[in-house]
Amino acid sequence: MRSTTTLNTLSGCFFLIFWAVAAEVVGAFSPSSNIISTRRQRHLQTSIAAKKFNDIGSAQEVDGWTSLTDDGGVKLKVISTSSPDVGAVEKIDLRGKDVTVEYIGSIAARNWNVQDVIYCWLPDQGLPSLAPELFEAFEIDGKRLTNPKKFSVKFIKEGLGILKDAKQATLFEAAQDLKRSEQSHMEGTVFDKNQFSFRPGKGQVIQAFDLAIAEMKVGQTVSIVARSDFAYGSKGLRVGGKVLVPPYATVQYDVTFIEVK
């Protein structure tokens, strides 16, 4: 347990320094639409370069899950193939072609670590520039963030150095909104089931889809788990006023690659 003195010391180190946070451009859409975040685009480009995008064998694999980004923001697991020979077939060059997929989309466990909180949630909160360092120091992962005893108004004041009562309340409620969304949209809840066609790399789908389809072969069925910054971001997905995917949700897609034209 850190003492109040320690909290005040840490908060004093950064209180006068502020950052300007760029807002993510996010729309309400089905999986045939796009989310663009300048910060995430740069990170995505770095990820692709780092893992030589078309060589899935070079990516880190744990328990059958392959990370398609260098920070684990998108993971893929092959479920089945249409024939024993599919694995030996070269992946198709999808540039300028349309692909058809069939999918089921569901809510997945958020399971944020500290870096996930910093990537996904923190940039939208308008906090001082050293907030990421404090979140790391206090190990504010998803569980701590949504725990009202850990991420309390008192901690926000004394640990993060936020002195305005209104801002303290806003941050506390923003964290509790995450907890409420987990209760209203529980893990495993199906929000979409469809078959559709799109052109990879043209911003017609969420980033996780573009990453995954580049690694798939026709006939394969895979599971994709996508963190919010590679899926529906800080706005979530609404259709007809109904919240299908809440803000900052991690989603899972079971996708079958039907054909390419």
C-alpha cells in the first residue's frame, strides 16, 4: 500500500505538464465500415513491418493463438480448414480483389493489462502527460481501473493529482462505465452474424479484419480476438440507437474465408 505522501510526491512530479490528446475518428457501423486512429495507424504500420506481415510463422504464438500485432492487440487462431491440403497452398495476393467471409461476432473478455489501458482508455481522458508513467507505477490494469476501491476518487486526487472535483468525478464514472458495460454486454454475447464481401486494405472493415484476412486461406475458419483500438474503439457499435458493442469492448469473430474474386 502506497502512503499518501508517496501519492502526493508522484502527483507533484507531473501535475503542471499536460498533453493534447488526439481524438479517434470512430463511427457507428457494422463490420463493413472503418475505424481510423492516427496513433493506431502508425502503430499498426510498425507492427506490420516488425513481423513482415505476410509471414505468420514469424509472429509470436501462444496456446495456438498468433499475435498479429506486436502488442497483442489482435490475435488469431485457426479453427479448421476445408481440406487437409489447404495448409500447403500459398496465400493469395488480395490486392485489388474482393473477398467474401461468413462470421459470427461476439463480446470477448476485455482482460486489459496496464499497457492496454494506456493504449485504449487513457488517451481519451485528457490527463497530464505523465499519466501513463503513473498508471504503470501504480499498475492500473483493467481490474484495478474498474475497482471502485482501487481507482477511487481519493486515488484520482492524491495519486493522479487531479484537483478539480468535476474531473475527479468524470474519471471515476468513466472507469465505472467500463464495469457497467461488462455487466450489460457479457462475454459471449453475440452481436452480429452475417456473410459479406469487402476489399481488403480499403478501410471497409475494422482493422482486425484487414489484418486477419491477409493471413488466411480460402476455406479456413479462424477465431479473431480484437482489442477495442483495432475494433470499435471508444464509441462502440450502435445500430438503430441500440448498443451492440459498448465503448472499449474487446470482440471476437469466428470467420470463414468463403471465396476471393
